[in-house]
Amino acid sequence: MSRGRKILASIAGVLVLVLIGLVVWQGLEYRKDRQIEQAREEAVAAASEQAIEMLAYKFDTAGDELSKAADGLTGDFRDDYTKLIQDVIVPGAEEKQLTVQVTVQAGGVISAEPDSASVLLYLNQITTSAEVPEAQTAGSRVIVDLQKVDDQWLVSSLKPV
């Protein structure tokens, strides 16, 4: 084989390796993009469902309802939420006979990765109590941060905006 053919064969080999590398890289990027798109869809649904579970209750069942909501939380936020419902929310709900209904009016993804997301939710809350039996409606916005743990989206924070 002549020297020119050896050089040409070497260049062709390098080009093939570069092409293979580009195909693999594009495949990995495509996979990550699909995972992010799936995360975006799942995160809005999970944030909406969990926000309702965390914020809606009836005074006579608040302890059970809100404690169950803690199953959808993670980390320090779960501990803080559990303490808040035990020390403040449940006693206050029972004392004032509060009932809170929550609906999610809209939600959208702020940011998403395959295993984490931030979602903005627009909520309506309807509250009644023994003192004010007429329904009081309030709108609010919250940012819900989620982490995917064992293939389940868990809330790691909920902050009013």
C-alpha cells in the first residue's frame, strides 16, 4: 500500500470514529430531551395533585387528610410540614371548624430536568368556618419544587409567590 493510501485510510478511519461519536452524542441528547419532556408533563400533574392534598382539608378529618399528604413530600420539607400540621393547622382547623377546598386553575413548568422540576401553580381556595359560614374565596400562586425519588415525584418545597 502506498503512503498516500495509508494516509487516506487513516483519515477515513478518524472520520468514521468522529461520525460514530457524533451519532452516540446525538442519541444521548435526544434521550435526555425526551426524559425532560416527560418530566415536564409528570411534574405539573404531580405538583397539582400534591398541592391539593397538602392544602385542602375538613376540620373533622384534617389530621388524617394532611398526614396522608406528607407521603408525597421529601426531605426537610416533609419534616417541617408534618410539624406545622400537628402544631398549628390541625388544632386551628378543629378550633375554628375550618374547611378548605383547593382547586388548581392553571400550572406550568418553570424548569425541569429528568429528576427535578419547579412548577408554578395558580390556586383557588374556598374557606368556610364556624365564625364565617359563607364561603370565602382567595386566589394564590405557589412555586412547587419536586424531586423524582424511586420513580415518584415528591414535593421538596412549596413557596407562595
